[in-house]
Amino acid sequence: MSTEVKVPTLGESVSEATIGQWLKQPGEAVAADEPIASLETDKVAIDVMAPHAGTMGQQLAAEGDTVTVGALIATIEEGSGAAPAPKKEAAAKAETPAPAAAAPAAAPVAAEEALSGASVLSPAVRRAVLEYGIDPSTIKGTGKDGRITKDDVIAAARNKPASAPASAAPVAAAAPARKEERVKMTRLRQTIAKRLKSAQDNAALLTTFNDVDMSAVMEAREKYKDVFAKKHGIKLGFMSFFAKASVLALKDIPAVNAQIDGDEIVYHDYVDISIAVSAPNGLVVPVVRDCDKLGFAGIEQAIADYGKRAKEGTLTMEDMKGGTFTISNGGVFGGLMSTPIINPPQSAVLGLHRIEDRPVVRNGEIVIRPMMYIALSYDHRIIDGREAVTALKTIKEAIEDPTRLLIDL
């Protein structure tokens, strides 16, 4: 007897998804509520769970296929199933010891062979495995249910011992063949591309810049970080300072917190800040709601939770919904300056960048200060230049004098 597995409800206004990965293959044993497939929607990845224990039956859709809510995609058969066959490359390694000095071209070939048995690797992980020449069977996954992530592959490559130098040969070794790989864009990446292009096409984008002296925030963080962590169980970061500073600016300049809907402007009396987070499959922007009512600890806890779940791939549609303003921190990757693109239908985004010591003039003297460039990209259809510059200046002043955050200045 078999049980049908159908595409579950994906969230409000979401009617279709793409088969991202089959996590179980036909004939393998599955437990009740165990993930058997991963679906990619426009915003998040959603796991399809086995309705009961048994054996994985037919897969009625292939990876990359688009499926609709309620569509039949697989069956679960009765029985315990068979354990998956050991990977060929692992058996070969057990029988034949590796040579003392492998040729440099051998690693990519071995990685390609290993990929033939690694069906649960995402396209990004497969590309990384080929690029770094790592055998995926030797990597311990840190993702959900022990899945291998791109970061796991990179870490394994860093820890990989260098190959012994090959003995001199009179004839130079042939250059490795040049290859190309075509990988279909994930649904999330397609959506990101469409939304960003739409923002450029439909909004009158403009960016204003300023720089911020981070001395006061860094001193406050250093002074209170241990007490803060002890009391709240979370680290005190810079993002909560910028979130609270943004709240001040958005309350003073409501247009920066508004959006256009047809021929109307919608003003919000609340501040829901979308925080750009890097996930394995692309950039996601979960929403920290009611930042105007949250304290520093509440904001830091929300950001840490979203960051953890983004890496695990467990963010939900509800986590991404809404948002009246966005903060994107390119500084964590070393970016010095950028012009961030707004997140429609929002009208503004704050871009943060790396902190570096620079000479500045204070009281007529040149001194060294930890400085950061900040950028505010905005939709000029709704936000005037004066309003944008004033909002960014308010954020700058609040960061340089955090007391303003306490007395609402």
C-alpha cells in the first residue's frame, strides 16, 4: 500500500514552488516526519515531510521542476526499506591506498566522481566541491539534518593538506581541460533578480552618503558587552545601535518609512526593519517587527535568531513578510562603500560598511578615528533630497552620540 505525498501549503499568495532537492531516493527507509524533499519558493526553502514511516517510493517530479500546491510529487510505500548503498568512491578508497603524491588534476576528477553519488547536495555546494576539488564524503555537514553547506566545503578546502611536490619530469604535464558548468538559477535567485531589476525600473533611485565616527558606540559596546551578555544571554552588536538610530530618523522623517501604493502614499506609524542576511542560497531579508518598541536586547536576539535560521534554511514566509525599511551591512564582507538598492515596496535602505581607522580633523587637529561610510538609497518619487539627507544625518548624530537614543533626540 502506498501513501501519496503532495506539495503542502506554502504560505499566503504563494501557489507554486520548485523541487530544489530530493533528500531521499527510491527504496530508502524514511521515518515519520522526516524531510524527503526541499522545495524552493520565491523567498524561502520548505521541507516536505514524510507522512509516516516506510520506504521512499516513486518520485513524480524531478529536481528543478515547478510544482503547484496540492500536486502529487511522490509516494511512500509500506516496509522498512533498504539502507542506501555505500558510495563507490568510499569503497575504492578502502581497497586501494592513495598514492603518496597525487597529481594536481586528480582532485577535480575525484570530486566529479564523488558527486555522482551525492544526490542531496545543492547546486551551490556542487559548484564549490568541483571548484575546490573536495570529496563530499569526507566533509561533515553542519546544515540542517547534517547537510553539507558551501561554508563546510570552503572550510574543508582550507584544512586540506598541501599535495607533496611532484618529482621533476623532463616533459611538462598537460594543462587541465577547461570546463563550464550550467546550473539553473534557483527560484530564490530568480526572484531576487526580478525584484532588484524592478526596483531600478520603477523607482527614481538616488543615494546620499555620510561618514560616521564609531568611537562612542565602540566604547559603549566594549564597556557594557559583558554585563549585557550576562543579563540578556546575547552579544551586544552594532546592528542594534543602527536599528535604534534608524527609528529616530524614520519617526522624524515619516516619508522615509512610507511607500507608494498606486497613486497614494502609505505612511506607517510603526517601524518594521528588514535586516539583510546572507543565506546559502542567496540574500534574504527577514523582518524585525516593532523596532520602535523593542530594546537593544530584543533587536539583537531577533537578528541572531534570523541569522541562525537563515543558515539552516528554516526561515518561513511569515518571517519575510512586510518591512517598512531595510538595513544592509556590506561591511561584514569588507565593503568600503556601495549604493544599495531598495527592497520594494519600501522606499529606502540604509547601507553599512566596514570600519577602518582614518585621519579626521577634530578641534583643529588631525586625529585617527574608527570611521564608517553609510549610504541611504531612496525613491526620489516620495522622498525629497532634503528629507533623505536629514534622515541620514540623524542616524549619524545618534551613532556618534548614543545618548540621543535614550532621550529621543
